[in-house]
Amino acid sequence: MDTSLIQQRRNLVTELPGPNSKELDRRRSAAVSPAVSSVLPVYVHEASGAILVDVDGNSLIDLGAGIAVVSVGHAAPAVVDAVQAQIGRFAHTCFMVSPYEAYVAVCEALNTLAPGSEPKRTALFNSGAEAVENAVKIARHVTGRQAVIAFDHAYHGRTNLTMSLTAKNMPYRDRFGPFAPEVYRVPMSYPYRDPDGMTGEQAAERAIEQIERHVGADSVACVLIEPIQGEGGFIVPATGFLPAVAAWCRDHGVVFAADEVQTGFCRTGDWFACDFEGVVPDLMTTAKALAGGMPLAAVTGRADLMDAVHVGGLGGTYGGNPVACAAALASIDTMKDQDLAEAARRIGQTVTARLGPLQASHPGIGDVRGRGAMMALELVRPGTKEPDAEAAKRIASACHRAGVVVLSCGSYGNVIRLLPPLVIEEDLLGDGLDVLAGAIDEVLSGSAD
């Protein structure tokens, strides 16, 4: 079926999961490791825009975008055309063996888009975790130091080093040790759970004091931070926190590395979340939305840092694959042509207008937060700040049964996050939010099963 013909509306023709999805799930249980989980056992056959069509013919609203990957929409026409054209020419040579223009063009685009006016260089990789590992490698190589500072509630990946940087034990770290050494964790600015009245500058002082007391500035290679934390709960630090941490790094010769894997490429209403407060990172990691669904990641940074690594010190067999690079160039052009940063801001306004009244009427919604099309609500026991993971689970399940894909997250498992494709139509977003509102009313009124 031509995906351009997929109607952008929710339509259920069976219960979820349907019979064909159930049969595929039976096959999965016999073939796939159960350690690889899925949010809901509904098997996708095709997709377009913000709609997923499953193997039973059900059309679901996707408010997860493959965890912020398909920001330009499923089967974005320009991305499809670019991928088809490139795969017909060649699929792989390995840039380290026989280079090609698309790799260079992606690096040029990222160097232009990244915050700051100083000269930059980029290297391409396969995944966000791989990009983070290479950012740490670069920082250690340049500074000659070993220590890496990460934050409470952080998520940076599942490899050994990035798992060590990730804060949450289950399911990411449990029984997978020993972990990488010289990783130190300090408090994040978490306005909902910080002491009342704590400013961003005060939260930065708290973190910096711990770095200086427990590690020592002269030992720190880099401070690695998500400008808005993703898996940890869509935690938006208080204004002033990021600039203060970045300033401390500059004053002490520490590399300030921004993990923009989830926040990058218009998701928060700017090209990058660092742009909101004018923070210019020394190194920045990107992935997810970079290539419109194809696996591609990058480290972009100051030229003097990126040029300092010895020849051959960075790379990988598949890093900067030509098909993924073609997809990235088309994806970036789509973001520019359709002004998806502005689209994200409009989505944020719409979501906030819907979630605000829900919070006012349900004391179980402790916090509504986010920026642009990266929005979330945190569920708590009414009258307290005690996390209510069960409520989050039940709300997500109710949405899934009704054909709306939402995701949960958070260190306590009590956050519902919304990451719609930035091309989602207003009526479709409204329908998805209606379903979410109904699920919240059902669960938080105590009437859910």
C-alpha cells in the first residue's frame, strides 16, 4: 500500500491486540529473547505521518514517534525518496575505506546548526550511546583527565560506559556490572522535587560543590548532561542551571558535553534544547531524529577539541552509513522547509492547554512539564509527592487499548511522556489528547479496572 494514502485518523477494527498481532506475539515468544521488551504487543504493518497501521488493520495515533525518532513523521516523503535513491547507488563502502559526499554534507550541516559561532567539526556514528562514548573519549583525550560527571535521573544508553552513566538501576543496570570506573553522579536540578524556592543557580552550586568536594575540578574530563532529561522523567532544569554549570566548566578547563540525543532537532521548539538559554556546549551528541528513522548519530564540537584526537582514533564500520546520511540530509531539509521548531512550539501550547486543567482537577497529577513537543505529566499519590507508578501504568494501558501510543518514563516509573511527530495534524493531536484525558479521568477517579 502507498503510505501516502494512509488516513491521518484513529480507527480500530479489532480489540488491541488483534488476532494477527497475537499470532505474531506467539511466534515472538518462541524466537526473541524476552529481555527485549515492547510497550504494547501490537505489530505494525505500515505507517505514515503520525499514524501506525497494525497487521490487523487498526490505525493508532503515535504520540511516541519511536521515542522521538520520527520527528518528520513516519515515511516522510523526502526521506523515503532519498533512501530509495541512495540504496540504488550503493549501500556501504565504510567511510574509513572509501569516503563519499553524503557523510561530509551531514557534518557540514551539523556544524552549521550546532550552537555557537566558533569553527566546529563532526564525526558520525550509529547510535546515541555510541556518540556519548565517543564524546567521553574525546574529552579524556583532550584534557588528559579521567573523571566524568553525570547527573541523578540521567539516561545515556545501554553499553557498559553509557550504562554506567545512566542513573536508573532497573532495567538498565541491574546485575550487569562491573561498571566503568571514574563516573561520578551529582544532583540534577529537578524543580518539582527540589526544595521550594531553589533557583537554577542554587541547584548548580549544589552540584558543583559535590564535584569539587568528591572529585576535584582538576580531575574532571567532562560534565555530561541532557539539557532536558528524557528517560529520567522529562525533567526541565530550573532557569540558570545549565548556564551556571557550563560557566564552571569553562573556568576549570572541563569539557561541557550536552547529550541532545532526545532533545535535538526541533523537538523542544528550538533546533537544540541548549539554544533556549543560549548555552554553547563544547561537545554535543545527537541521534534519534537526525535521520528520520535511519540509524545515525553524531558528535559535534569545537574544532580544536575534535582536531586534537589522533588520526584513526574515531570511527566505526557502519558509522555514517551512506543511506542513513541521505536520510539525514532529507530530514534536516524537511525540518527547515516545514519549520518544525515552530510546529513543536504549537504542539507544546496545545498540550499544555489540555493538561493544565486536568492537573487542576486531579490532585494525582503532581506536575505538568516539558518544552515544545516534549511534554510530560508526573503522577503522585494525592496530597503527597509520593510517586504513583501504578497510575501511570494504568493510564498508559487505557490509552493503548483505545489506540493511542503513549510512553511512560521516570526514575520512579510515574511519568507519562508525549513525543508526537512534529508533523502531526491538529485534529489528530486533539483526538489523542481526548483519549489521554479520558484515561486520566478513568484511572484517577478510581473507576478503572
